[in-house]
Amino acid sequence: MLGSSHSPDRIDSQTSQSHILPEPTVIFPPSPVASDEKLSLGVAGALQLLKDRRVGSLNKTWNVVQLQPGDYDELWWHVERDEALCQYVTTKVHLDYDPKTLQLVVRMPSLIHEMLLASTEQDILSQLSTIGAGNGSAAPLAQNIRSLRSSTISLQDGATHDPDTQFLYKAAEFPGVVIEIAYSQSKKDGGKDLAKLADHYIIESSGNIKMVIGIAVDYRATKKATISIWCPRYGSDQEGEYLATEQTVVSQEFRRIDGTGVAGKAFWIPLKSFVPPSLQSDILSEALEQRIVISYEKLAAYLDKAEARNELCKTKQGIADVLPAGRRKRRRRPTPEEEFMSEDERKFEELEAAEARRVEERDEEWKEP
């Protein structure tokens, strides 16, 4: 069913059917939800949440909605019928869905989050570009690593995640490296549990996701910020061989409580972490061992810059030219096609509302005395 994902660029596991959402349009699936059924609480709540986010009436960056079996597909059926909402959700919102817990997580990254992510990602891409432009053995490898940002990853248990960013090596099914940013206190509010998320990525990709980098920012009480890294670990016990997750970097501070960056330390990503083992046989070991390195001081500087920009936006102290006195703002007029669509949408909403009232009245008539 088309409604199982919202990202235009998907990464699907072999055990999951491919679901690719085309350019946002109003879509009417052949088997819609029966018109005489009321929306479940989960679907109604999720739809209202997405609509509220679109108009800017919600500021919380993280929301969790508890769904029931079948709700996720029904939710997407309704989202895809609303062209404006569908376009917003597919381009602006990060969604995570777990079919085991039936929980839908709706994330709206903050400015600090996005700027820190952009700076870190750009640093990695810049180093890959430098390696790729060289004459070393790692050049061909680096040239084939791409960022897919928050494209939806479908894991082998049917769950989907929109990571903050990810890096994929050419024909690989899964990204080799995933980066997630969280606020260190957000877990109390139902926010990201980086350790749990990293384990899910690694285990349910069968170890194809070889490194998950988690950055946690304590944005409420202090200036402290930490980095953690998880990788696959293979072993054996009485039951045989197993795949597990190992935390190789455990909540290391890269910015202290007082806001100063930690000197003399760095995190690194070996190029082999981007490449599935089955594709490494034709690559020289010296190329696979080459590293992307970002110092903790630089990472702290990226966070400082993001916070400074956020404060500038909050206080509206940024530089902005003003129109000369007497110059009017003349907005673009809607085309006849757009006016027709708006009127058509209004009539459709009225019909939906009338149908909902009719069903409610019918249900009241059928209630036992």
C-alpha cells in the first residue's frame, strides 16, 4: 500500500515491500477506508497533530501518538487526500513508526538541531570530497559515498525511521553510517532514546548499518553536550553465533557544562564503516582504514554557532532591509485553476463534515435504550 511511507527517497529491506511516494499529489487509493467508519482516536489525533504543525500552532519538537492495528495505513490514506498536508508531511516532518509498539513519533527538528546537523554533515562531506579528489587508493571509495539526509529507512522488522542524516555507499541497501541528534532531557518527554534507536538500526539491518553516531545536547540546564557511538558486535554463546550492538564511545563530553569545547579529542569514522563487508573485497585495506575525523572542539563550535543563530532569530535582531516608505506589497494572485481547487476542496470538506454528522446521527439511532 502506498501509505506505508512518506519519504520520496526510500531505503527498503529485502523483507519489506517497496513503497515509494511520488511527488506530492492528491491520491485516492482503490480500497479506501469505509465512509461509514469513524476515525479511530489514534488516526484522528495524528491527523490533527500534523495539521496543527503545518499551521504553526505547535512548538513541541517531539510528539508520540499511540496507534491501533491498521491505523498507520488509514492515517496515510487521509494524509494523501489532502494535497497541502501531504506535501508538508513528505518534505518537512520526520516520522518514525514501530509496528511492534504501534507508536508513531512525529519530529520537527529545531533550528539548533538543523544547523548543528548541517555543519557536521558538511564537514564529513568536505573530507570525503578531499579524499575523492586525491590520487590515493581511497579516492574511488570516497567518490561513491552520498548523504541521503532524512530519507526513510525501512528496517527488516517492518519499522521505519527518518534519521537526521545518513551516508550510503553506491549499491548498498542500507546506509553504513547514521547520525541522530537528541536533547539529553527529551527522554523524559517521550523523546529519542539514542541507545535504543542505535540498537534498532544495527540489529534490524542485520549489521549493515555499521555505525550510529548520537549527539545529545542538554539545552535546558547547562551547556553540556555529549557524543556516543554504537557499532555491530559479533560473538557466540551456547546457542550459537549472534549479532549485538556495542557502544564504543560512551557519552563523551565534547562541550562542558560551562560551554567550553573539549580540546585534544575527536571522533572518527573509518571509511570501511560506509561500505558493506560484501563490497569490501575489491577495496584495498589501506583505503578502508582511512578516516574522517572531527575534533570535539570543532563540534562544540558548530553547536555554539547554531545556538547563536537561534538566539538571533528569537530576538529578531538579524539584519533585514525594509521597504521604502510608500512601497506596497503586491501579492501574487491565484490562478483560475488554484481558485477552482480551493473551492473544490472547500466543498469536499463540507461533504465530509456532513457525512460525519450523518453517521453520528445514525449511530445514535442504533444505540440500545
